[in-house]
Amino acid sequence: MRLTKTAAGVKVFSMLPWEREELAALAVQGREWVPFSSTGKQQRVLGQIHSQSREIALEKGVEIYDRQVVVLGPVERSTR
């Protein structure tokens, strides 16, 4: 999914069909907020998206650039 900056904050710019379906399925399960992460080797959780309203809540100190690509779900952590 891509996020965009607006005068009012951050909102969803575009979303793939599977992302819409995943959020809808999570909403049915009662999961309101779903984390999203940056892409690439240094993935980190950037914030959360509300599964029904598509409201975006960024983590403290996180800034996004316009039309930034993010991925749904938590960053997997390796346990070594």
C-alpha cells in the first residue's frame, strides 16, 4: 500500500486488492488496528492502519515521504 501526506496528516494513497481483503478479514475477526512496516532490508514498524476506517496512526518520531510504500503486518523478528 502507498501512503501520502496531506495537510491533515497521512492517509492511504493506494491499496492492492489483497490488502483490502486482508483488512476486511481482520475487521471481521475484531482486529481494529493492523501494523504496517517499511520495505527493504531494514524493515521496521512505522505505524498502524485501522481495519475499517483506514485511519493511519504513525509510531512516535516516524515521518513518511509522499507516496511511501509500506507492507501490512508486523516485522518478523529472528530469535538467535
